[in-house]
Amino acid sequence: MLIGVRVRIRRNSEFYGQCNEVGVVTENSDTAGYFKVEFSSGYRNSFRDIDLEMVGLENDEAVEGEMIDKKFIREAVNPSRIIREIEQKWKNRCSTLLSGVKRLPINGDYEAIVSGNYICVKGYEGNLVIKKMYYNRTTYSIMSTITIKDFKLYGRYSIDGDFNGFIGIPAIGCHFTGHALDGTYGNLCTGELEYTRPTDINELNQVCENAVKSLEIINMGSLGKILPPKRKNKFWTIMATLRPDTIGSIVDELIAEGCIKALL
């Protein structure tokens, strides 16, 4: 029987006659199978399940209801303090969890990763083909087209939903700002590419496609950090030595080695 259930002693119980009042189960059965019962007169004893029968509220409803209410009120004084403490701890825990929740930055179905305090939403996946180089008002064709397979471009959003540029995976190319994170991806600079904050996945896809097109040309006038592939060909070996004060000589060396050719 459950604690709080109204009971009386059965007529066929050997304990019948001890008390004819309605009582309430106050403790669950012990190892011997006895429940503790307190009757309205204050009489207490232990009984087995076979000695008791449950009682509804049809008889003596007002009197017995009052007795139960007083009992619950009396026994709920200390537990209520504990409950209030638990409730406050839970509220504090929920508040802590909510403070770390990152809002979904845009509408739509998409794939995203978490990078530090940013949510990065994938807007492009495919090959990045770097075909040309631009320097000093001249466009050059890269003789051995650079293909970065399975390139992914992500739009980066802050926890407040603000758009903060792009990250590229894998980190191979000439337009990264700062160091690649864990050697796998890094922040990308897209030069003079103009765009508004993408608010849904379709807009982000379009912006990322435009960004990938801008990455097909290496603008020697606005380079970021150069991150060559692990296996470097002649082009990347020369580019890896580039410094801000050696751009002109690097372009000359690329021309001399047949890595690039000016387009007429």
C-alpha cells in the first residue's frame, strides 16, 4: 500500500476490534511485511496488507479529510524547506545551462560545427579550383591548376547570431587570416567580396558560392597566411617562402620556373 492511503482494519483480521476508526498508512512495509498506520484518534500500530482494507471518502468525509489535511500539513513543514532548496538549485542550474546555449543562427536545415564561441554553418562543399593569380594589374594563369578536393566553406556566426565571415576546411590556400585551427581549418579572407548577413541557408549557400569563386584567383596584393598542402609542388614551394617585401621577386620566380603565365 502507498503512504497516505486511507484504510481500516478488516472484519476478518485477527486485529479487528483494536480500532474501528479510519486510519492512514504512514510508513511502507518493513521486512516482515507490516505497514504502520495512524488512526484519527492518534492510535498507531502496524498491520499486514491482509489486515487492512482501503476506504474511500464516502463515510465521514469531512472528519477524515480534516484529519488527513492536518497530518499532511504537519509532516510537510520540513520537507517543504528541502523542496524549496532543491527548486532553487534547479533554477540556478537551468540558468547556468541557458547562459551557455547557442542560438540557431539562421533558418533552414543545415550542417554546422561549433568552433570556440561560434557556430559555423556549412554553405558550400565541393572542389576548390585555384586557376589564376593577380598582381600589379596583370592576371596570370596558373599552369598547373590547383585543385583542393572536398573543400568546405562555412559561414561563421557568433552566439548572438551575428555573421563573422568564413572558415574553410581543409586549410590549404593563400587567403587565411591567422593560424589554422588544429591544422585543419582557419578563418578566410574573401577580399572585396560584398554581401549582406545571410539569414537563411539558401542565402548562405549563394554567398558561399560567390566566395568560392573569389578564392579561385590568388590576389597577391591582399594575401593572408599561406597554408600549402603537405605535399608541395614547385608552385607551393616558392609561395611558401613569400614575405610582404618579396612579392615582386616571388612573382618573377614563378614566371621563370614556368608556374604562371601572363594572360594577354
